[in-house]
Amino acid sequence: MNFTTWGGTHSAAPARRAEPADEAELCEIVARAAAEGLRVRAVGAGHSFTDAAVTDGVLLSLDHLSGIESVERLDDGGALVTVGAGTRLHDLNRLLAIWGLAMRNLGDIDRQSVAGAISTGTHGTGARLGGLATQVRALRVVRADGSVVAVSGAEAPGTAGRDLFEVARLGLGSVGILSAVTLEVVPSYLLRSVETVRPWDEVVDGFDELFDAHHRTDAYWFPGTDRMLTWTHDLVDDDASARYRASRRGVAGLVRRGAGAARSFVDEEVLANGALGAVMQVATRAPRAVPRLNRLCASVLSDRTHVAPSDAVMVTRRRVRFVEMEYALPRAALRDVLGELAAWLRSTGEPVAFPVEVRCAAADDVWLSTARGRDSAYVAVHQYHRMPYRDYFDAAEQIFVAAGGRPHWGKLHSRTAADLAEHYPLQDVARVRAAADPTGVFTNDYVDRVLGTPQA
Ligand SMILES: Cc1cc2nc3c(=O)[nH]c(=O)nc-3n(C[C@H](O)[C@H](O)[C@H](O)COP(=O)(O)OP(=O)(O)OC[C@H]3O[C@@H](n4cnc5c(N)ncnc54)[C@H](O)[C@@H]3O)c2cc1C
């Protein structure tokens, strides 16, 4: 009955597990658990590094609540697509392609469930693009009494329904179990991916221009080296994307081919392949060799360009396990934060064999979004799961916090509700939680730590 997160950071033994076949059974299970005084949590793919999905009560898997329920076409060629909350992003991408549709933005991987991804504020990159929760238009939420409430972003701000929508679309499952999610998606499109290796100073000094010049921007830095790999994605002209959409079967086929055949260098060589795994094993046995290994990794980086369907370009595979902390920062703080991080690594000689990743997002208005109210840069630090990480992450966190950083809800951090109150409307969140879940059925230790106690 044990549950362990992908990164091996947390495990738990719930009182029982359940895998409802449909929404009606989900409602029965939740109502029964609440009547017995048990707490309830859903787990998606277990890809959070925090204990967000851990419970001592009933742990639900919504793997059977998967797939597309309905598609409502919009005038701009996009659509409102309602999917089961347990749908994995890789299944969603495949199904959307059949309809000639695609997600506007995605994170680095596609293993997560839709509900898990939105509930922790999962984001991709792009100065004009928001995280996945900004693509949510409506939700169905199962409450502690087993009833289902439908909430939508179309309800007027300040109404009870709209407030519930805000905490349900990004709120760590703290107001109920999501059973269905309506996403706004766009016509499927091609992206041109360009990988370029450049001197650290040039990239770090020019991040603002880089972010603004490209549809999506990602950058990787191997600590101890003086080069960065930038990875930019831009929309391919409309004609080519229209030809690509022309045949639904063709589209689905292209997506499958694209996913296998057109992988980027970042994906194949830097993050996913066996070579990185082998490097990590050497690093674990001989930490002092890490700077040399990083220089070796950085030296094989090279410029590369390719065009592929959007999801094949955006998504990478992560077969080498790691642990991660990521903070959202005001964009203006990025340069100094990276400089301080590099200085700390230089002065301590800490063996860090995994690259630091830099991304960005547009300001949004989602209550608990890490990009709420400000254009943001993200800095993520990683360490191989078998190597010590605490000193590194503690030092990075101090730098991030001093710069006004906000931690990713699904990645390691030590912040509490008291620390986070300056960034989020936590009193409003507590009010909504108290109304939606007066007996605390949808709490756990993590939710209590980062969102505080619900209050009327
Ligand atoms: C290899 C890797 C790569 C990653 N890349 C990125 C990235 O590029 N960008 C990024 O922002 N993040 C990234 N993450 C973090 C990841 O996207 C989030 O932690 C996400 O929450 C994981 O989704 P999941 O389905 O595994 O959710 P889980 O970890 O299983 O659950 C997350 C939270 O959602 C809640 N939840 C799940 N289902 C429901 C439901 N039906 N109703 C209510 N609540 C629910 C859980 O209770 C929990 O609180 C990555 C993580 C890993 C391990």
C-alpha cells in the first residue's frame, strides 16, 4: 500500500487506496471516507517532489477517469476540451492531435496527470505564455458529501463559484477532488527548435532580449562551466502548420514520428540518455570528478535546429532520476540570482552534476500561481537522486528567497504559509477552503504547511 514519489523524496502508507471506475463511484468513495473521518487525496503520476499527494487516509487514483469527454469548437479554430482529471498529458497530446488540436504550452515532460499538473502550478516556458492552470476554463469538483459542483472561469469575479474555481484550478486538491477539467486548446502547430551553445556571460546578460524574442526559451547550465545551452522554440509559419493540420490521420502519425525521430539534442544527450546516467554513477562514487564531468558534458553540446509538432518539441524524457527545487523570480532578479548561485558553487566546490535550468512565464491572475501578477523567470536546481543535495538546495533557496522568489508547489522547498502570505491571497484561499471543506477532508501535512488552516 506504500506510495513513493518519482524522485524518491516522500513515501506514505495510506489507510486504503481506491481506483474509481467513474465519477459516480468517485463520489461514493469520497462520501464514505469523509463519513468514516478519513482524509482523502488523489495522486496523479506521483511526480511531485513535495509530499503534496501523500495521505494517511484514502489515496485515490483517477487513472480510469481518463480521455476526452467533449470538444466545443471556438471561432479561432481552437476548442474547449473537457477531459477526465486523471488523463495523462501524453495521452491528452495524442488525443488532441487526432482532433487537429494541441496544448498552448507544456512543461518539460508529459507523464503527469492533467489534475496533478494544474494543481501544483506546472508551467512550461515562454514570455507571453502562462502555466497550465491558465489554460483551464472550467472544472468539476467532488466535495466531501459526495456531491459534484461545476465551476467556471466565466463566473463573475467575487462570486462564490468563481472563488472556488480559483482554488480548484491551482490549489493542491485542497477544495475537493477534480473529476473533469475543461482546457482551452489551440489548433495544432509546428515549432522550430534551435539549440545554441554560447558563453555564460553573453546569455546571462541577454536573458531579457532572449525571452522577449522567442515564443519559448529554455536554458541549461552545467555548474562549473562557462557555457550555456539556450533552447528556443518559435512558431513555424501558418502555411506549413496548416498543411500539417490538413489530415487528422496524418497529424496523429506525424506526432508519433515527431516524438521519436525529431528529438532535440537537449533531450537525447543532455537529459535523458544513458550517457548522463553513466556520468551520474561516476559522480556518485567520485564527487571530486564532477567539475571534469560537467566540462565533458558541456564540451559535447553543439548547435542544432529541427522542426516538429509542438508537443514533440516541448516535451523531453527524463530517465535519469533526480531531485529538484525551482523558484519563480521577478525577471529583473535573474541575472544577480544566477551570479550568486555560481559564486556559491565556485566557493564551496559542491559537486553538482545536473544542469541548472532557466525558463520564463507571463504574468497571470491565478490566485496561487507562481507567476501571479508578475512576469517571471524560473530557476531550477537539480541533483542526481543518489547524491547529497541539502546544502546546495538550502543555499539556492536562500538566494531565491532574498530575491523575492516563490517556490514551485510540487518541488522541494521549506517555505510555510506564514512565509508565502506576502505573495498570495492566503486569507481568501483559507475562506474558500473553509466553505468548501469545513471538516478538513482534503487536507494533508503539506497543504497545512503551505496554505495554513482553513478559516471562516
Ligand atoms: C521529471 C519531472 C519533470 C517535471 N517537469 C516539470 C516542468 O517542466 N514544469 C513544472 O512546472 N513542473 C514540472 N515537474 C513537476 C510536476 O509537473 C508537478 O509536480 C505535478 O504536480 C506532477 O503531476 P502528477 O500528476 O504527478 O501529480 P501528483 O504529484 O500525483 O499530485 C500533485 C498534487 O495534485 C493533487 N491532485 C492530483 N490529482 C488530483 C485530482 N484529481 N483532484 C485534486 N487534486 C489532485 C495531489 O493530491 C497533489 O496535491 C516535473 C516533475 C518531474 C518528476
